[in-house]
Amino acid sequence: MAANSFTSESFYSPDIGGEISMLWEFIKAPLIVPLLTICVYICLAMSIMVFMERLYMGVVIVLVKLFWKKPEKRYKWEAMRDDDLEDGNAAFPMVLVQIPMFNEKEVYKISIGAACNLSWPADRLVIQVLDDSTDFTIKDMIERECLRWASKGVNIRYQIRETRGGYKAGALKEGLKHVYVKECDYVVIFDADFRPEPEFLRRAVPFLIHNPDIALVQARWRFVNSNECLLTRMQEMSLDYHFTVEQEVGSATHAFFGFNGTGGIWRIAAINEAGGWNDRTTVEDMDLAVRAGLKGWKFLYLGDLQVYSELPSTFKAFRFQQHRWSCGPANLFRKMMMGIATNKKVTLYKKFYVIYSFFFVRKIIAHFFTFFFYCVVLPLSILVPEVYVPKWGAIYLPCIITALNSVGTPRSFHLLFYWVLFENVMSFHRTKAAFIGLLEAKRVNEWVVTEKLGDKLTIKGNKSGSNKKSLRKLLGDRIQVHELGFAVFLFVCGCYDFAYGKNNYFIYLFLQVFTFTIVGLGYVGTIVPTS
């Protein structure tokens, strides 16, 4: 009997699950519930901020479309004439075209060819290819392409630097230092994959000639590969809203918006007065625009002046681009907020617009709200039913915000729900990048040039076979651990809601799990063949 008793006590194991359950119940009421409730209130406040911003944008864009005059009516504009024999080409101002490049093997001919075919007198146009390539084979190819166009009588200059200091901002700044640039009044910038229509300068330059207070004319981006894959369709929806609504509203109401870095033409005097290009952040274009705006310069957006370009079609390239586009504005906001607030050259209303609407809500709060509410707080509230999330915050406001976001790309309306799920996934990367920018942490100045594929995908004959190195590289490029981790977390929350919940949030959660999983496994975007 004693032996049996000894054996039972020796092999007795406590109920670990029961202890964990008791601990959870012990801390839930005094700690978890109040903390999560506060997080819900914060997220609801952010949702209202985003909703009001989207609603404001929606109302203004409707008024602009219905009642605002066209830019040619609001500003002085007169077509450039070729038949003025008295003045000849002197009536055309000198224009500099800058094309910054970095190892652009697949697309370098596109922008060079498009720039050389611009409808503008040859003696009033200077094309400047700013090549920072580190691949000597590609450098040689680009230089030979410049020489080919020069042999046809095009005034094209091939410029290189000793180092890549300042990346794109450094290249543009260095390009403006050349002696021949002093003769130029305006500078237009095209990235290596951009292809302007021949009439681009004839449409844009008259606004600058006849309106001396305008510093920048920005064209709308269109995309040659928007139908390539689902990833490019998602990007088109986001960017079309940016150009159709955000840029249009900023131009019409404040004559201010963020320069998009390419597809725009600047008054060189405005660049100089604003302090020139600055490489302190990864959004040198936005930096210059804000500084020029604070000097009192006006910007004009032309929605019907379109420039075609290429969207990143691999998830890796898109992820790096989104890091730069999210980290840079947050970091610039940190650096310029006080300077904007204390500026005396612009109105209080415009300062409020730049600080609150342009930076705080669009560049920071929108990312935070999307990620924390839909990927963290709402799923956690399912596990803690004592925390109440009102339907208007969880369902109604987000649906209205989503509908307002859809106006930019009507043809993709049927993809709207998946676009929301994908944007929730990307909000993780954007939120992380925004935190890095605000805290000026590691990777704050990381600059990875967005990969362009051009005609690469049409090349056949990639080799098959595998080895340890290629397999390791494949897994490193394809598998996204963080996304898979969130998929597991949301799956657990969805299963709990399916078993015990009353709001049927598991339908959304399981769809979001699916989206996180396909992104986590790398099955999004174009899969580039390896040779």
C-alpha cells in the first residue's frame, strides 16, 4: 500500500493547462481587458480621423469635377507656336531633361528614347543621363545608347559620378552643377522606366512660362504592366486613388502636393530657392516639394497629362519600395514638423493641411490604424469577449472608407475586397517602416532601387535543376516568416470566433489568413525565372 502511494506521488504531474487558465483569468480582468479597451478606443479614434480625411477628399473631388475650371482656365496658358518666324526657337525656353539611372539593363533604352523623341526644338533641349551604375557592362551599354542618339543630332549628355553619395538626390543635385545647365530655365525628371508622350513639354511648359508663381507641374502616372499579375492590379488601385483624388485635391485647393519624384517639370529657380536637393531622407522628392511650398511656390497637377511607367511586379521589389515610401515620409515629418509649424510665409490653414492631413493622417495614422486594428486589436478582442468593439467602428466606417478608395480605378471594383485584404498585409510593412522613420532607427536611410523587368519575362529557356545554394536563395526570397506568423495568429482567433463568437468575424479572419498565407509563401506577384 505504501509502495503504491509512493508511486502515485512520484509520478503526479500538475495540470499545466489549468494553471495557465487560472493565470489568464487572474490577469484578464485587472490588466488585459482595460489595456485592450484603451487600444480599441485609440483605434476607433484613428478610424474616425481616416474616415474624415477620406470623406473630405471625396467631397472636394466631386466639387472639383463638377465646378472647378480646367487648369488651362484657372491659370494663364498659351500653346507653344512653331510658326513665329520673328522669334524662331528663342520663344521656346531651354529645358533640361534628367534621367537618373542605376544598373537599368532592362529599361534604359525606354526613357532615353522617349526623351529624345520629345516635341521640342533640338537646340532648346538638353538631355542628361545621370548614370550611377556599378555594372561596367551596363554603363557601356547606356553610354553607347547616348552616343547613338547624339549622332542623330540630339543634345544628350552622359554623366557619371565617382560615388553614389546621396543616391538619386545626389545624382540630381550633381547634374544641376554643370555649366551648360545655367542656360536652362526648367528641368523635367523621368525615371528609367518612364516614357513621356512627345507632347509632354508643350502641354506643361506654358503653365510655367505664363505663371511665374508656379514651381512644379506634375503629370499623372499610368502603367504599362498593370495587367501583368494580381500584385500590379493591387498597386494600380492604390496609386490611381493617389493621383485621381489626393494629388487633384491638393492641387485644386492648396496648390500644394508631394512631388512624385518623376514625371514632373520644375522651375530651376524654385529648386535653388528651396535649397536644392537634399538626401537626408529617402523621399528627396517630397522633401523638396515641402521646402518649396513653404517658400510660397505653387504646384499644379495635370490629371490628363499622362506618363507611362512600370510597376514593380515581384513582391520583393514592391516590399522594398513600400519600405522607402513609408519610412521616408515619417522621417521627413519628424525633421520638418517644427519648421512647418513656425513658417511665416504660408497661411495657418495650409500649415494645418500639410502637418495634419498630408503627413500625420495619410503617411502615419492610415498605416497604424489598418495594421493595429485589423491585424491585432480586433482579433484579440475575439479572445477577450469582455472587450466591446462597436459595429460602426469594425464594419460600417471601414466599408465607407473602402468605397471611397475605390473611385480611382472603377475597372477593378470587383477586386476591391481582395485589395482590402492585401492592404492589411502590407500595412504590417508600412507600419514597421513608419516606426523606423519616426524613431530614426536602423534602415531609416536604406535605399534599394526598385527592380524593373522590362522584357525580361519574355525571355525563354531558364535552366532547371536545384542545389543547396539555389534552394536556400529560393526559400529566402519566397518565404516570409512574419506573414506566416500572423496567419497562424489570425487562424487561432478565427477558430475561437467560429466556436464561441457571436459576430461572425471568423469569415473575415479566415479570408485574411488566406491572404497572409499566400504572401508568406511567396505566391504573390511575378515569379522571375532564374537562369
